[in-house]
Amino acid sequence: MLSCKPIFFIRNVHNIAKIPFLLIIISCVFFIPISQGKDWWDEKLKNPFLIGEGVLKVFIWDIYELRLFSKTNIYDRNDIFVLEFEYLRDTSKASVIKASIVELKKLNLSKTKLEKWEKYLEKSIKDMKAGEKAALLFRPNLGITFYASDRFNITIDNVEFANSYIDIWLGDNSARPKLRKQITGQIK
């Protein structure tokens, strides 16, 4: 005849009362909800909603993961939002600026304006290591703030620059329309 022996014996009734307490401690340590929006830029966008996310790929390389956060669960270009970049590989400041300028040149800007905007990028972007995060806080009709760590942030109060720069990822004529649809929540 088969007999089942309990694997776990409770020798003392007081130990039973400790089990819920231990479960609470374990859940607090191992299952703390980690909101992707709870980051160093979060103080500017309280209780953000993740709208969408996607990965920028260049040839065979994944460069960064993009996440779009907003105050509501719907992307609205006329409301404050954050575009977060989580770098998947080391990326130099020079390469980010070069790629940004290539995209901005498509807007047929004057040489003077392009040079001015390149100076904005020079002071706002830094080298990034794999695993590091950066973010753009977009404020309609005000400007854009670049974050690259909890201590590094630069605000550019130029509305035209802010709109043009954020359009690299979110504009209707983005060079990466599928990525745009992913981060704006149009496709998963």
C-alpha cells in the first residue's frame, strides 16, 4: 500500500502564523513591481503610461530599445511625453549626432539652422554604454529636455528644434515607420 508522508512538518502552531509574514517579505523582495516609467525622468511625468515600445535595428545590430510614455494611455502629440532609450550596445556621442543630422537634413533646413541645431546636440548627447538609458522629455510649445542619467539633463527651449528632433522617431515621415507604429501603440 502506498503511503504519503508530508514533506513539510509544522512542529509548532506559532510557525503557522509566521508563514503569511514570510510570504509578504518574500513577495516584497522578489516581486516588487518595476514600472518602466519609474525612472530619473519620472518626476516630470507623474504616473506615466507605457504607450508602446520597439527596437531600433541597424543592419543586423540592435542599437536601442525605445519606449514611449505619456500621462494617458493614448499617444497625443499635443501633450507632454517621454521617449526613453535603453541602449543595447555601446554607442558613441559622435554616431548619435551624425545619425541625427542625417535625419534633420531631410527637412531642408538652412545651413545656419542646421549648424545651430548640431550645437544643441553636441551639448545634449553623451556616449552611452550598453544597459544605460537616455530619455527625451517633450513639452509641446515649450521645448525638449535630454536626459542621459540622473545627473545629466539639458533643456533646449526651441520649439521648432524640439518638434523636428522628436519627428525623427514619431513624425509621419519617420525613416522607420514600423518602429514609429510600435512605439505609438499602433502595432504590437
